[in-house]
Amino acid sequence: MILAIDGLDGSGKSRFASALSDVLNAAGHPTSLVRVDDFRRALDFEGLEPAAETALYYDRYFDFAALAESVSGRAAGAITIVEGVMPLRASLPAGAWLIVLEVSPEEARRRIQLRDQAKGRSPEEVARRIDRRYFPAHARYRRENDPVGRAHAVIDNEDWRHPRLVRVAADLAPPLPAALAAVLAGPA
């Protein structure tokens, strides 16, 4: 089984995927966690106009072919969770499940600022990345791939301590319904 956790940068994909993996592992369903961020390419964005920076980020920053190859090579019997931005660009195999996390742009911006400033980036650099890479690329991705429309589950993750199920497919494969319910219920 392959499960992708999708959403805007700053939507809480890493936290949600880790929590879901923990629940599944505890229930006896081994997981393998694959992070889109592990397939970044070193690119030079210096001096680019905003549209060119957005295009370079969208078209080249992530090696989606290598991600797809990695996912196809995972151990049989394990649930492979792919988390990160734009995972549908990795041409995941037919039958892959998709969960989309939704947050407001304001909350995503706040989270990204905190996260990236903790990595030593200036507030101005973080704002530039948000405005010239993350948000415009995500808008293009949504137009071209319709992740919300294709999702098997949509989660309102505005408050990541209390995620809320917006919509779920009736045929969501076991053990996902129980695992999702446990993650949404939060820590015991």
C-alpha cells in the first residue's frame, strides 16, 4: 500500500505523516516513510526574476523520478507513506491513496517563518521563498493536479493539535480508517 500525504508547504505534512506512521506501526502494520524533501536538487536561484524562480522551483527542485523509483523499490508488506509537497508529480502507482492537509495561507506562512528562521534564515529570505517559490508553485500544482479533488481524505489541519476530518472516501482501505481516527483523536 502506498499513501501520500499532500498539502501546502507549512500544512503539517511531516508531523501528520509521522503520527500516522506511529499509529500504524503500533497496530502491527509496518510502515516506510519517504519524504519528498529528501529528493531535493542543489539549484542556484540567485538573481532570478520571481516567475523564473517559481518555474525553477516547480520544474527542477525536486527529483520526482528518483522519488518514484524509491517508492517502487520499497519492501513488500509495508505501508509506504510519501509525505511532502507535490507528491502527485512523482507518478505514484495506480491504487496509491491520497490524504490532503488543508490550512490557510496565513497559518502556513506563520509556520514556515518559525520553521525556516529556526534553520538560520532571515525573515526576509523566508518571505521571499514563500512568495516566489512555495505558494506560487503550490498554486500551479493544484491547478494542474487537483489534489483536493483526487483526495481519498481531506483534513483541516489549521490547528495541528486538533486536526479535523473534512471528507473521507467510503472505500478507504483498511487499516487506514482506524489509523486516521486515532491520529485525529490525538494522543491518549
